[in-house]
Amino acid sequence: MPSTLTRRRRLGVSLAAALGTVAFAAAPAHAETLTVEYDAAGTSTIASTGSQVALGPATLTIQAESEGGPVTGTLPLPGTRTQFKLAGFIPVSADVSFEVAEPLTGTITRVGRQRTIATSASYYLKLSNVKAVGLPLFAGPWCRTKEPITINAASPEGEYFAIGTGGHLTGEFSIGKFEHCGLNTLLINSIIPGDGNTVDLQVSNARIVE
């Protein structure tokens, strides 16, 4: 088995290659599979209400080869609270949480000496502590989308992703119907579901997990 020192050296070479600080010709014959953690934070805008939902701060963990290719990983998102106005004047607020349905998958693609990333992750979107004009609407603890929402996020056109540093990801997703929201199921389904919801994430502070 390679010694710890040998493995550290191999990881160092792989990360240097990912950063573009060594020539591609100097990369190992067999690309190193890296597990890398990043800080991830951003926002999502819900098209139907015009409201913003904070995404993170969270930890994105990926497993990928230093030269690119398939990506697997996780991006658990913390709960948050959002506010919007119903019919343009009735203040509504709700706790929003993301229950992981499928792990993150994706691809890192080489574009010349640069790389781009495309990812996909699925969550059940849950609502709780819903209030209108400060009064509880009693949506219950099990109010969530019937089907998972799939968030596709990728490097925007003209921007790149570096395994050793991170990058900027954007994308769109759809929200389907909710269920188990008590008497408010019809109300919630008349307000929130729809297409054109956006996500904007900044991924930074890369560190290798050994």
C-alpha cells in the first residue's frame, strides 16, 4: 500500500493539476479521485411569489477525478424562512426546509485548459410555520411537495469551475404540487408551484478530504 507521505504527494500533484498550476502533460497516468469539500451559499428566487429563499451556508462535498468526468456528492441545505405578499398586499411568511431525495450527481467537463461543472440534486420542499398577517395558517408538520424538486445548477456561459477553488453555479427548477398541508393545501397550490424558479450559488474555499 502507498505510504501516507506518498498519498499526500499524489493528492498534491492532483490538486495542482486541477488548479492549472502544472502542465497537463505532467498529470498522473491515472487521474486521482478526490473528495473535496466547499463552502456553498446563495439564493433561490421563487417565480410565482417573487420571493427569495436563502440557500446555505452549506457544505458541498463532491467525489471527482482531478481531470474531470462524472461527479457524485452531497449538498444538504439548511432550513430558512421566506416572506412574500399574497395578492400584492397580504404578508405571508413560512419556514422552508429541503429534505434530500436524491444525492447530487453531475459532470466536470474540460474546455481547453479550463473546466465547467453541471450538477443535479433533488429535494422535497417542505413548508411549516406558515403565517398570514402574523396569524398561523396551520399547514401542519408534513406539508411538502408530492414529488421532489430537481435543482440543476451549472457554470454559467463564459464562466469556469476549478476543482481546487470552486466557482459560480446558476440554474432553474420547477416546483410541483404540495400535499398534507391541511386546509391550506389548495391555497398553497394556488400560490407556489410553477416553473422559472432560479438558483444562484457561489462555491468556494475548497479543501481535500482524506
